[in-house]
Amino acid sequence: MDFGSLLVQQLINGVSLGSIYALIALGYTMVYGIIKLINFAHGDIYMVGAYVGFFAITTLGWGIFPALLVSMAVTGLLGMVVERLAYKPLRHAPRISVLITAIGVSFFLEYATMYFVTPTPRTFPDVFSSAGITVGGFVVNGQQLLSFAITLVLMVILTYIVQKTKIGKAMRAVSFDTETAQLMGIDADRVISITFGIGSALAAAGGVLVGVYYNSIDPLMGIMPGLKAFVAAVLGGIGVIPGAMAGGLILGVVESLVSGFLSSTFRDAAAFAILILVLLFRPAGIFGKNTQEKV
Amino acid sequence: MAAMLEVNDINVYYGAIHAIKGISLTVDEGEIVTLIGANGAGKSTTLRTISGLLTPKEGTISFLGQSIAGVPAQEIVRRGISQVPEGRRIFANMTVMENLELGAFTRTDKDGIGQDYEMVFQRFPRLLERKEQAAGTLSGGEQQMLAMGRALMSRPKLLLLDEPSMGLAPLLIREIFNIIVDINQAGTTVLLVEQNANMALSIANRAYVLETGRITLSGDAKELAASEKIRKAYLGG
Ligand SMILES: Nc1ncnc2c1ncn2[C@@H]1O[C@H](COP(=O)(O)OP(=O)(O)OP(=O)(O)O)[C@@H](O)[C@H]1O
Ligand SMILES: [Mg+2]
């Protein structure tokens, strides 16, 4: 392959990988936006989503779309349960306590999953590889098409919910100023719970798509993408929804370019180099506001 | 007839800080009652407690005959108490219209909500012109109007106002106070917190004076405005 076609092919790979990062990053950023918590268990929620999808496809014999929906529903519910049991009691506790709890939840999800499904990686059934298309000589395989299309649809739905619906406006209000939102009659606890549900469902979709994409899942698979998605959220501006979308895509593209043109060994290094650079030069992220507009 | 709002001997703490030390006050239906006092006297704390953002450690609060102490803030709005918080606290990242929509969050009567948007725009024509503008770009006075319009969108029986004159030019203060009188005459009872005692006493029926968490004086607003003690402490002569 010449330089040009390699570039285009890596961009295609990057966008589809990046769309998965974006799905996970959205959960980080929404939860951070609303309760200022870096939910370190979020990567593990994504892992659980992958397993729910896996069992829906293998044990129940469902197709990819019903499996995706059921995984989003179950995992969304799990996110709400985790919030209710682990984080809600700490609403007025110092932030460090909540952060440590999140790390605890992360370990709990990883090892509880191992207990139930064994640590052995599972091979995700090959559900979509035949559906690839060729555009102008470049291959977009079925998995890439699927992850990009699903991500696009989910982002459109999410944007609609957040911008136009009553619950979305309540989410923005609570995230901007919780007390004043309560003075409007908004039940902040309920809104926070729903935010966890939505963020977790999006991560679950990411988990199923990664299963489809890489064909392999295991109980510790959430650690690295969890960190990467965190980088993506910070890159876009933590707490800013379009920022998470853009951050995920940029990160995916950078990683693909690095593995295509340098070496895949540097892929992870590139992600964390981005984190360091962002924190040094633009800590608020691409879309973040540098000034706080609160009173 | 029992008072609309009855606050009875409440004590409110922030951790170890004893901010409200046994306050009692009443507001009758149709009145404008004002609560005046210096910085840190506990005026906002009192309003925040009535609104349910804080829970009194001791004492009772009843509204329309029902106890509301300890009832969550989002529920108190549904009972008919709405607050315009200190510093306006508008949702700066949302449009003027979205702010008003959030004010109507508790309601589902589409027609009634539509009428109330019109009522708010009639009262504050400047908001109409800026409907789709981000609320954070409004001037201070416009933000105050938005905060008031937003509070009215829940159709409150009792409106709590926390220092609506804060940071505004004298002419605008007069305009805001005229609107408060209008709102009251249209049937909404008002509990007004102010540091601008002059203006507050001029529109109120009754007044309470708060000093470091205790009520030190109360009575008819006109009489208090004329009293030597008040003139010295709060009216600059
Ligand atoms: N969140 C808080 N934590 C601790 N103490 C607080 C808090 N809020 C208020 N206080 C204290 O409670 C007391 C009453 O404060 P409050 O805000 O009710 O006063 P205020 O009369 O509204 O004053 P101002 O006119 O400046 O708004 C003050 O001593 C204040 O320092
Ligand atoms: Mg105050």
C-alpha cells in the first residue's frame, strides 16, 4: 500500500475505534458533569455490557440488535444499582471517599464477573464480518460499519434527549446548579440515577461493539478502554457531551495513525501522551470552558 | 384564620455553626412581608429552610396547615412555594425560554403553562425579545427578571424573594419593586428578604428584623420605617 491509501485505511480504522471510545467517554463525562465524580468503575460497566451481549448471542441465540438492546437495558440498570448502593450514600462525603469507592466498585465488578464467568477470555461469535463494503478501493469491514452506525444513532438519540426532552433539560439543570434545579421541583437524586443509567447503557453498547470488533472478551477488558475513554473525555473537556464525542474520535484516529505509521507498541503511549499534553496546555479540554460561569 | 406560612421557633445549623437561633414568623395570605437584616444575619438561611434546601434541627414550619419541615425541596415547590434565590442563580448555559420551562417543571397543564409564559412576557417584555438568547448573556437586571419569571412559572401561592435589588442600579431597583407589588396584587403572597431596608419597608405590610440568627424587632412596616432604632441601624440616619 502506498502512503495515501494507508492513511485513508488507518483513518477508517481510527474512526470506528474512536466511536467506541466515544460511547464509553460519554458515560464518564455525563456522570462527571452531574456529580463531579470520575467513575473509575465505568470501564468495568462496559465489560459487563460486553458479557451480557455475549450471553444473549450465544446462550440465548439472539441476533446482534436484540442482544445490543438487552445489554444496554441490563447494564443501564446495573449502573443505577451501583449508584444507589455505592455512591448515593456518599453524596455529601468528601470527594476522595467517593473516588476510592469507585475504585472499590471497579475491583468488585471485575472479580465478581471472574467468579461467575471464569477469567478465561471468551470468543465473541462472528456476527457481522461478512457485511463489509468497499469504497473506492478501501475496505470498510462489517464490524467497522456496525460500530460507526450504532454510535452515530446513539449519539443522535442522546443529543435529542439532552437538548429537547424534559428529563434532558433536568439533567442539564442539575449538572449546572443542583440546588437551584431542586428549587424548580426537580428530584436531583432521580436525575442522577437516570444519568448513570444512560451512561452505563452507552458503555454497554461500546462493550458489545468491541466484542464484535475484536472477537474476544474477558473480565479485565474494561481497564484499558476505561482509561482511554477517560483520556477522551478529558481531551474533549470533561463534563461536556460533544467534547466526549469529539475526544473519542480524535483519540481513535491518533491511535490508528500511530499504529499504522510507527508501531502498535506506541499506541497506548500515544493516548497517555495526549492526556499529559492536554493537562499541561489546555486542562479544560477542547470544548471545555476555562472560566467558571457560576456565581 | 391560621396564617399561610407559620415558622415556629426553628433552629438551623451548618455543621457546628448555629445560623438560626429560634426564629418564629408568620405570613398571611395576600401580604408582603419583609425580612431585613445585615450581612450574615441569617436571611438566606431562613428562606432556604422554608424552601426545603435545609432542614431545621428543632422547630416546626407549616404551610397552608401542613407541616413542611424536612419535606424535600422539589416537593415544596409542588405545594406552592417558589423561591427567587440570592444572586439569581439562573441557568446561564441555557436559553431564556429553557429557564422558564424549567420553572414550570412541576406542571403538566400545557394550556396553563402557555398562558403563564404570556403573563411572564407581559410582565417582563425584555425577556420576550431575548427568548432564544443564552441566559448568561443577559444583563444583571434582566437576569433578575428571568429569575422572577422562572419562579412565577410554577404558579406559586407564596413567592420567596432573596435580595432582588442586589447589584442593580437605583432605577432598576424601583422597577423591580413595582413589579413585586404588581405580582402581589395579582394574588401572590410575598416574603421578601432585603438589605435595602428602605425600599423593602416601603412596599411591605409587615416586617421582621433579623440580627445574628435572632429576630430582634417585628411589626407594621410603616411603623418600623419610622422607628428611631431602625433608622439608625438600617436606613442610614
Ligand atoms: N454553607 C454554609 N456553611 C457554613 N456556614 C454558612 C453557610 N451559609 C451561610 N453560613 C453562615 O450562616 C450565617 C447566616 O448566613 P446567611 O447566608 O443566611 O446570611 P444572610 O442574612 O443571607 O446574609 P447576606 O445578606 O450576606 O446574604 C452566616 O454566619 C454565614 O456565614
Ligand atoms: Mg443572603
